[in-house]
Amino acid sequence: QINLNIPSGATRSTKQELKLGGPTAEKLGNVIQVALKTSTGVAYFQDKFNLSILFSADGKLEKAQFLKAWKGISDDNENTVAISNLKVNSPDKVKELMAKNNLFFIAK
């Protein structure tokens, strides 16, 4: 919850913690839902966003560092997804597309 008094016609910027998960998280994908409470009531909206904004361009880890972090994830929190019907079938092209979205290839 953000508590800001914003005069009519004015704007304010703020940072808000993004909490992931919950019962509808898997259904929504790249959608953010927002509720704004104002003096005239509550406005609800949702919008799609590019998932790459959640990742940092300098987030690439060395293989050993990544594997250490990966092994620290409990089996209950690990998910695997098989992707089919890819439009790209070259591993190098997949790596290139991932890198453009701040997703980094570690190992085969």
C-alpha cells in the first residue's frame, strides 16, 4: 500500500515492492494488476508488461556461482517447463534472443 497525497493534476513517482506468487500467479503470466484508491473510489486495472523488466542486464552469473545458487533451491520450489512448437530451432539463436531479454545461458 502506498500512502501519497497527490493534488489534482499533479504526478508522483514511487517504488513499490513487487510480490510474486499467490493463487492466480500461474494464470496471469506477464500481467500486472493494480488497484488505486482515490477520494472518488477505487480504480482497478491490469496491463501486460515485458518480463525482461524483471531481470537485470548485469545479472549474468558465472557457472559455478549459478550452480551453487541452483543447488540451494529446494525441490518444492523448483519448476520445469517443456517448450514445444518453437519458431527458432538453432541453439545459438535461442541464446541470442534470451540475452536480449536479460536471460543468460549457463550450460547444456
